[in-house]
Amino acid sequence: ARLMGDAMQLHKVTIVPRGQALGYTMNLPEEDRYLQSTEELCDWLKVILAGRAAEQVVFGRITNGAVNDLDRATQIARSMVFEWGMGASAAHLQVRADDYALSEETKRMRDAEQRAITDAAYRDALELVERYRPYLDKLAQGLLTQETLERPEIDRLLEGLEPESNSSLDVGVERAAPAPEANGHGSLAA
């Protein structure tokens, strides 16, 4: 979450079991947001899939512990492609599961795009976990010592870890057009 910038700051993490969960993280946005860009959603998928990626990197195998994360990641990727027109080949179209008029080819394309989005997010999560493993180990050690960490302790343990993505900073910001050039006579060129 820290690597993905300010979109969903890590507020609390615990290894104390609650219900079916063996532990959990709590992310809180810095501000109320109602819209998310494709880039933000892809970043969020990396965050969701990072627990499974950490299992793979640290233990060399995966468990069923990420079942809720996989469900959430699947739902986000599915909505991106099926509902929100964020698929590569079906951009600007809804290709919803309840649309029985879709061809089998369109359904295969839609399903492949959903899978490609989650596969790319998982590959990126694996790469980030491997690259920043020392920070993961510091956080894990802190959790073994205290069981629950709040944002100040998390910030202290992750000091120096800067975001890899700042996609949340671009939302609502107009892209600056290049400044017009002068034509040498003190007026702007047409």
C-alpha cells in the first residue's frame, strides 16, 4: 500500500485473528473519493494481491489464506472490463455478464482481459515484494513483537520507502498543454 502512494494509506495492520480472518489491514483514504482511474484500480489490485505474492516470495508456496483478496481482485477486474469500459479491446463498451446478446468471441475476449489485468497486477506485486523484501521483513518483525501496528509505528518501520506510483495524484488535474511560442515579433505564433 505504501508503494502505491496516497490513494489508500495503510492505517493499521494486525495479526490478531478476527472471525475467519487470520489478521487484516485497514486502509483509509486521505480524502473522500468517488471516482478512480484505471491506473488507481490497477494499483489497488497490486495491494490486494500483495499478501498472496508475499506468501509466494517468503514461503515459496501459497495457501488458501488469500481467498477474500482473490474475490475482491476478481470483482474489481471484472467491473473494470465488464462494467466500466476499462478493457483494452472493449474500451468504451460495457460487456456485462447478463448481456446475452454478446458473441462467444466477445465473451472470451472479455474474460481474457479480466484475467490479463489480474495476472499483470500479481506479477507486479511479486516483483515489488521481492524488490522491497527488507521492508516486508521489518514490518513482519514489528507485527511479531506487537501483533498490531498503527500508522505511526508503520511509518517508523517503513521510513525511507517511497511510493512507486502516484496515480492518485493525477485525478482531477488537467494535463498542462505546452506553452505557445512567440514568433519573434512579441506576439504568439498562430
